[in-house]
Amino acid sequence: MKKKVTIIGGAGTIGSILINGLQERYQFTVLDKNRPKEQVEYKQVDATNFEELLRAIPEDTDALVNLLTIKTDNDLHTIDDFQQMTSIHFITSFYILHAAQTLGIPKVVYASSNHTTDYYERDGYSTLGREITIKDYPFSRSLYGVLKLASEQLGHILAHEKDQSLSVINLRIGSVHQDEAKAVAKDERLIHTLLTHKDTVQLFDLALQTTVKYGTYYGVSNNRKKPWSTENAWRELGFESKENADDLRNRNKK
């Protein structure tokens, strides 16, 4: 029997990649304001409304995947943008974790971001003289990164509460593009930061399957001089990159 996975914010790029790559393994339900392109069970939901979110999640769900995201240009310069970012990237993160606890759902996979530590990365290169690891203090240049980190920490608290069986897996995603072959041909940074579709599918699949209680991992393919380390993803999850940015570029040249 397929595991039932509810993807919150699943109408975007990563949601599409996961549905297309894993629909034979999992039974997906997408909760989003927008309808996904894929033929999948869908409920229109405003995830910033906790009661609406709670009602929409199927009670027999085995795992929640949080892909919610929003971008603003001036998130530390205008009150409205700050509040909007905080609502999506922190308050709603708590709603999703709390919903999992309320409904007895044992697993939450959170799409965090490399921006939790983007102070250490310039143009796709680590400024530390080595790969950035999850043990490096998470300095960020943006509210987005700060809120992603704060949401990771919410998961840490709730996953370690007594008498709770909740598992939380944070994936600090590098760069994922809908048309990855076209994107990597134009953007030099992606030579280092890309997480290919094939590796995206593998990483989320491993996160859904793992018995790790709480973990944080960078999501990046085995690219030339990649800025982030995936050693603990390999050691704890079994992640091994199957395709990198150079593979895509070389395929385009043929």
C-alpha cells in the first residue's frame, strides 16, 4: 500500500518534480491556493488559517511535506513585507508542525533553504575555504534565511518533546529550476549550487523513508566545487547524487 503524503504548497516547481517522480511510490494530496498542473488530489487551502489547514489534511496522512514559500524584495524594509514573510515562513511552519501533532502524523519534511547560511556563500562558492556544513553557525543575509532557520528550530523543539513520535527532516535546498537544462546553460552559479530533478526526487524520498528523529541536510547535487557538504545526508539518509550540473550541460551539447 502506498504511503499517503500531503504536500502543503505543492503547486510549485518542487511539488511538480516530486509528484512526477514519486507518484508510483506515494499517494499525494496537494494543499495550495493554486491548482497544480499534475493530475493529483487537490484541495484549495489558505495555510495561514490553521483551522482551514487542519480540516483539509486527510486524517490518514502518513507524512506532511512543507513547500510553502514566498518572495519579497524588501522584507526588512517594509512592515507589510516583513509580516507576510513571517506569516508564511514561520507562523505557518508552526501550524504545519502543530497539525502533525494534533492529527498524529509521524513525519514532517520541511523544505528549508541554503539561505540559512548564505553569509558564507558568494556566487556559488563557499567563502570558508571548504564546504559549508550544518555545524557552521547559521549567519544569513536575509529575513528569508533567518525565518527558515527559525522554522528548523521549531521542528527541533517539537520533535524532542516527551511522549511525541514526530520526526522532522529539514532539507536546505540549493537551486532547483523547472527547466533545469536551460537554466544551467545560462547561469554560472548553478554549476555549483544546482540540485537536479533526479536528486530532488531521491532526497525527498529518502527523507520520507528515514527513521531519523530529527535531521538537517543540504540538498545539492555533486557539482564541481559545490559550496555545501552533503556528507551527513549520505551518512544518515543514504543520499548519493545521481546527476549533476555538468551532466546536464554535457547532455545539452550532444
